[in-house]
Amino acid sequence: MRSYIRHPSDIPIEYQEDKLDAGVSQECLNDISTGGLSFSSARELNPGSVISIRFSCVQPDFEARAQVAWCHREGEGFVIGVAFTESSDSFRVRMIEQICHIKQYRAEVLATEGRQLNGEQAAREWIQKFADDFPSFEDATAS
């Protein structure tokens, strides 16, 4: 079983390097796991550098510190992989994973069935249909 899941590229992520003059960059999430994530970026980041990450699409905002594990050129930009620096972020990341799945489900229902679901309706339907197949926190952290 994979230790990460793919998400639609419209899930926004913000990051900021630990430099005095570094501004906040908004990019798109590629994958997320209990140990880290990858995202597309217009800028190259050096492996070993530490960044702050924020998801503002969830309430409350998810914020974590991460260390750049790798950076690969892809087309005009880069794909960056980071590892979370705090083990306590693992449970919070699992919540983000589920929220991303629910957001994707909501969009798929609208596109395929024409039904407009609010966040609560989408969450209830997704939980009823898919929660049993979603890897448990223990399964995900064992990978």
C-alpha cells in the first residue's frame, strides 16, 4: 500500500523559507503522507533547508515546519518533497488527507451528477461511502 495519496492539483499550499527576506509563495499540492508532502513550485529550494507550510483551505489553518528532502526540475518549475520536522503533525496530516478527499468527492459529484453539496453533506456522504477503506492512522504511520 502506498504511504501517500494523490490529490487534485487545485489544493493550495503556502510556504515560506526561513530567510529574513523570504516572502510567502502559494503553490499546488501533489501528494501528502504522514511523514511529508510534495508540491509544485516555480522556485528551486535547496535540500536540507527548513520551510514553514500552511494550508488555509481547512479550518483551522494547518501549519507545520518541514525540511526539504529533495527538489527536482519538472518543465518550467520544480517538484519539491519535504519531511515534517515534528512527529506530532502526523495526526493533523491525516485530517488534511481526509479533507482533501472530501473536497475532491464534492467536485466529482458536481461534475458527474450535477449535485451541489455543501461541505457537511459531502463529508457525510464520503464518510458513509469511503471511510472504511481509508487507511487507519496506524496503517499509514507503519508504512
